Amino acid sequence: MKILIIGTGYVGTTTGLIFCELGHKVTGLDLDEQKIQALQTGKLHFYEPGLEALLKKHIDSHNITFTKDTETAIKENDLIFICVGTPQGPNGSADLIFVKNVAASIGQNINHYKVIVTKSTVPVGTATLITKVIEENQTAPIPFDVVSNPEFLREGSALQDALNPDRIVIGTTSETARTIMRELYKDFDCPIVETHPKASEMIKYAANSFLALKISYINELARVCDNLAINVKDVSNGIGLDHRINPHFLKAGLGYGGSCFPKDVNALIQTAKEQGNPISILEAVVKVNADQPVYFIEKVKQALGSDLKNKTIAVLGLSFKANTDDTRESPSFILINRLLEEQATIKTHDPIVKMGAPHQFPTIEETVAGADALVICTDWDDYKQLDWESLKPLMKQLYIFDGRNMIDKEKVEKLGFYYFGVANH
Ligand code: UGA
């Protein structure tokens, strides 16, 4: 099939490359000249393990090309995936400006039957909206179908996730489009959920919100466990082994961040409100998530003293989780901003994120030098096996605050450090 991917972010680029792996010819369209130039030369404009090698492979074999030419790209392709951003609007709902612009371009340039697929996370009713915008922009009534096919891959493991999905969701009312989508995904060995576009759009929000709910649940439980000196990791393990609960997304930490959970939970809250059926449980999820860094800062203040003015704090990790350079809604920045409000001196480190961080140092040693405390914010592997013996003489005071419960508490305590985790007893 000749496939057009509109929007070359991590979802669009990964999706396009997976289709190349399945033997299709793919065009990536983006209005951002710099992104297109980088991708054409086999360079990713974001960090995602394993993806650049796949990009180079399919560029070399001419399976994927990138362009800024909207008209030709739409005319020459039969299957169009919309992978543009749907950022959070001012009232919490998703801003569909980019989706609407794409739909208008499709309407203006459609020259024969096409299937238009939304991969972007879009609110319930967007398939209908896209249909309307395309129709309004057509000069002649050329037939097309709109399909909702949400993506469930995670940043940092995008390739693995996209190649091994738990399920594929196809939302359409058209038999023709359904047949094309079944053919596209025929090599995947996972359940295919075929449903109405509205249900498909809801599945994506419901999935992300449920995962966020699990995280907020374990985080709030962790605070109680902390008071009772219970190790929350044991509790996660003990409940996660129940297959009805499962062990995933039960790691207590500093709260969820990223470009998806915060935005998608808010958008579902907004959708529910608009329908007159507020989902109060999700409002609690957001509140618990906002409170989690505050709970952690309190730990720092209890240990170091409430006045952080003359304290130097080394913050390890800036991305919202390991294996990505994405810092959107990163708990690290929430923590850093709070510490700066308390007038602490901040030194930061990240193995991949290099831009825009205050007081960033290239090595861990330089970051912790002279620090009163070290705070681990991101679960990078680099921080799991730190050489604590060599870091010890560099620090002014030996406080470790482990926001990811990833350090061997016994080991560091034996070396003389004071260790504080998220109910990591
Ligand atoms: C999330 C979903 O997991 C994907 O299925 C979805 O496709 C994606 O959003 C999206 O909508 O595009 P992502 O935001 O890349 O993926 O990252 P996650 O691995 O889900 O982590 C989100 C946040 O939750 C991170 O800050 C992470 O550190 C945190 N988290 C995750 C925890 O605090 N505890 C956990 O047990 C798991």
C-alpha cells in the first residue's frame, strides 16, 4: 500500500517505519523544514532507542521518503495517517487545530477514494469532525472514509511497543475501510478490536486515564505506607501478582509526566464535564499527581531543615522518564521549580537531555560536587549503578532522595549515606 504519514513526531515516525517493515511504501509529510531535512538524511529530531537505525535502513532502501509538499503527498497516497499533535487547550480539552488543518488540506487535494486514519489521540467525535471538514473543503464529492486507529506505544520503547501491540483498535463504520485496515495489520499476532469510531476514540483516553489512575493509586498508597514504614514495592508486588490487577504501572515515584497522561486525563475530564457526567475519580487522579512532588519536597525539608536557602541540591534526571529526551510535564522540572522557589541552589544532570536546563553539568561527579543532597528524578539506568564510594567524598552532606526507588538502600546506608525513597523501607 502507498501510505502517507502526516506529522513526523515520535508516533508518526515510528508508525511509518513499522509500515516499511511490513513491506509498504511510506511518505512522511511535515510542515517543519528542519525536521524534514534531518529525517531525509537519516537523523531523528528526537531521542528514541533503535529508531534511527531503522530510519537509515528504510531511507537507504527507498521505502520511506519525507516531504513538505502537501498537495503531491495527498494526491499520490491512498491511505493517510494523521499523526499530528493534539496539545492541551486552555480549558483542558484537546486543541484540534492541527487535525482540522490536515483535514482541510485533504479535502482540498483529494483526487480519488482514500482512507483517512487518525493515530493522534483525539476526542470522541473527531472522526465525524474530520469527515465534515473534508467535505466542506472538497470541490467535487470524491468518496473517502475516516477510521480511528489509536496508537498505544510509549516513548522510550516505541519500536518494541509498535511491533508487539497488546491489541489493535479499528474504529470505522465503513466495510471497505475495515477490509483495508485488516489487510494492513494482517501480520500482527494480537487481538483486533473492531468498533465504532467513537468507541475507538474513547478507548485511547480510557486506557491512558486508567494507567494514570493506577499510578496515582500507588503513589497515594505509598504516602500511607511511608507513615507506617511499609515498603511500597512489596505492596506493588503483592497486589500485582493478582492477574486481575497485574504488576504494570504500579511503581510509586514522583508522579506521571510526559506529553500524554497529563493531557489525556484532563481531556477526558473535560469531555465528561461537557456531557454533564463529571468523572470525579479522574479529578482525584490529577490532584494526587500534583501533590506527589510536594510530598517529596517535604521529605527533603524534613531532613535538611525547612530553610533550603544555603543548600545545594543535585538533581539527577530531567526527562519525564528514562530512554527519552522528552521533558514535557517532567516531574523533575516541577521539583526543580519548587526547590528554586525555596531558594535552594540547583545543579542538574541528564545523560541525554542537554538543552534548557538550569545549571546543568556534563558529569555526575561535577553535579554532586559540594551538594548537600542528591535527588534522583528520572529512572535512567546510569543512575542505578552509581559508584557511591567515589561520589561520597565529593558531597558536602550525604543525603540521597530517591524519587524512583531505584537505589540499593542497604548498600548506600552502609556507606554512611542517609537514604529517603518513596516508601522504600
Ligand atoms: C503513555 C502510554 O503508556 C502509552 O500507551 C500511550 O501510547 C502514550 O502515553 C500516548 O498516549 O502517546 P508515555 O507517556 O510514553 O506512554 O510513557 P509511560 O511509560 O506510560 O509513562 C508515563 C509516566 O508515568 C512517566 O512519567 C513514568 O515515569 C510514569 N510511571 C509509569 C510511573 O510513575 N509509574 C509506573 O509504574 C509507570
